[in-house]
Amino acid sequence: MAGRALVDSSYFIDRLRAGSDPLEELAGHSDDWELLTCGVVQVEVLRGMKHKKAHQRVTEYMGCMLYVPTLNAVWERAAALAWSLDRLGRSMQVTKLLIASCALESDAAVLTFDSDFLNVPNLRILRMLG
């Protein structure tokens, strides 16, 4: 097992815009990686799905991923992270803070194309699985 990766919404969006199937790409790595999702990622991805069949397919796939719940520890970590990043002049959107906190709480990297995550101390970033 190579590790754990929380798949950020930017990964899904980028792959879809590039004409690739993110679900097939992720499935090709599922023997080596534990793939995680969280509520924020699910909302961001699913709200943008234009076609009902695609929406249903992504919903079912995400249902098979490990789900990171946003318990109090995640919210507290996000609040502390927001405060410390703000002091450094590196503010982030709440949604990204929650995604980063979910990954940190789960000891997972974030599979993302969003450079904002580079501001989060101790967060491992992946651009691809492999």
C-alpha cells in the first residue's frame, strides 16, 4: 500500500475538463492507495455535475471511498489552521481549510491541483498517484 490520499475536488474538476475519466484513473490506483473523500469535496464535485447519469456514477464511486467525517476535532483543527495562516498573511477559504484538516486528521496526503494547499504546514500534496 503506497498510502492514503484524500482526493480534492480540483482533481475531479481538472480531469473532467481535460476530457479524462477521473473515476477510471482513481480505480487504476485503488490497489495501492486508500482513497478518501469528505463532505466538502462531495458537495463541491456533485453540485457541478450537469448530467444525471454522471452525477449518479460519481455519487456511487464516492460512496465506495473512505469517508472522513467532520467531527469536532476537524473543525477545531481548521479553526486553528485558519488563525495561524491568517497571521502569516496566507488566508484560505473555509472549504479548503476543512479539506486540509480532514487530510491531516486522517494522516493522508491531498491529491489536488490547487496550489493553496501548499500553504498548509505538514500537509503532503500529490499531483498524481503512482
